[in-house]
Amino acid sequence: MSSHTPPENSSAIEQYRQAKNDYNRLRSQAKKELIARFHQAASELFQIQRELLEDFGEKLAIPTKPKRSRPAKTAKKAERKATASPASKAASLSPQLAALQQQLQKARKKLTETQTAGKPTKATEDRIYELEDAIRLAQAK
């Protein structure tokens, strides 16, 4: 008995080896192209950063993480504005005052979380006092 393998098996093995070699070659090429593209984009980013500084005096740091768009929040805000009644719009506070009150609510929530965690609360309490003062000043206007 000979150790001869059928030709269809050897052709499948050869096809597999060829496909594996093709994959490795394409992977290597893609890696090189992506690295080149990255360096090109980085050099363009640095050039824009330099031009902004030299021409307009604007110094921008290169972000470490890309900004994500959050369409869900904008949709929620639009829904809230659409559902607000005309009477509540007339009675609403100035945008600055509303923003301050929202910040105050967040700070109070943070204070309770900090207190339950047993951490120092001085900084948060100071922020609450600052926000309360800013609200009083905005209401006095």
C-alpha cells in the first residue's frame, strides 16, 4: 500500500495554503497602508494646529479621544421643547437661571452621594454655596 493521497485532498490543502498566504500578504499591505494614512492625517492635523496658532493665535490641543455625537439627547430636548405649554414658556426663567438651578440640583445630588460614600464634602458644599449665590444674583436682576 502506498501513502499516496487523493489529488482532491492535496488540492484542497494547496488552496488552503495559498489562501493563507494571500490573507497574510493582504493583511500586511493593509497594515502598511493604514499606518501611512495615519501618519498623513497626523501631519495634516499638526499643520492645521500650527496655522491656527500662527495666523489666529488660537491654541488647540490635539484630542486624545474623538468626540462622539449623541443624537439621542438632542432628540429628547426637542421633544421636551415641543411638549411644553405656551403658559409654561411664558413663566419659564431665563436660560442662565435655569442652567444654574440645574447645576445646583446636580451638585446637591453629588453631595448626598459623597456623604453616603463617607468622603470629604467641603468642595461640593462650597460649590453649592457658589451656585446659590449666583442664583440669588440672577434673580435680583
